[in-house]
Amino acid sequence: ALETYLREQKRWDEDTIGSVDETSTEIVSLLDNPERSTFGCRGLVVGYVQSGKTANMTAVIAKAVDAGYNVIFVLAGLTDKLRQQTQRRLESDIVFLNPTRWHRLTTSDIKGDFQKPAHGGLMFHESRAQLAVIKKNVGPLKKFLETVKDTPAPEIRRLRVLIIDDECDQASVNSASGETDMTKINEKIRE
């Protein structure tokens, strides 16, 4: 669906689509298999300004969901505007292409940042992937961590989570002055 959207709606040329396909396939091939009972891996993707990072991130998300990941958390910038921008892009490029396959935990509304669900924790959805675009501020990250802690262990074991730190050079890096100190945002991301 994403490839068709890029070709027919955005009118991207075949070379650009091929490049996004190739690089996103390579990145997803380095992720752990979400079908395993326990898994975990870390990676870093670096790109130049205006080099197509968001398009590649979107393709990675779509392919990760196709591979079996069912929860996608994107840590966006520090401001509501940056979070909204990322949310809108992911909605237009993947969520709205197959809306019945997605459950949004955040919205593109200015106040649509992560909120603890009414039922307390995260829940497994059989046929839908969950998406949350979370602002990198202590408040939303704290709500997210509380939600994870309130999720029953049987539900946690059914979740196949991919966390993407978009704008990872912004607030994620521990810039505290002491060797054993942590900034509040860095501490929440580590948790």
C-alpha cells in the first residue's frame, strides 16, 4: 500500500521508491524476529537533512508490521508541533492507507499526545498494529512508562514492540554534567 501511495499519490519516481524499498528492507532485516518469545536489538540509522529519513522510517514501520511487530512507538521531537508533524505524516503515509489495520494511541490533535488508556495498560489487538507518536518530554514519557507498568504480564508477552527515536540527537542524549547524572528525559527513555 505504501509503495502504491508513493507512486500514484505522491508521484515519486521509480528510482526514489526503489531506494526507499532497498534501505528499509535492509533495516528491517537487521531487526530481531518478532515471532520469538523473547527478542531485543538496537540500531542506529543516520541521514542528512532533507534526505528522506521520514520516508524511510515510514517504510521501516510498514515492513516491521508486515513482519509481525504489532506496537510501534515513535519518540518525536520536544514540541507539540514536531510531534503533530510526525503523527500526521505517519497517518497519511501508512495508517490511512489501511485504517482497519491500525489502532492509534495518539492523534494529530495539538493535545493528542500519549495519554494513559482508560483501561490502564496496553492491550494486544489480534489484527491491528498500535501506533503512538510520543513527545520527548517528561510528562508524556512518564504516562507511557506507567501504562507499560500497568500492563499485565500476559498482555506484555503478546506485544511485539518497535521503538523509534526520531530526532534522537534532540533530548535523548544524556547531557548531564556529572558522569553518573542523567537528564530527566534521558532517564525516562532509558527506563
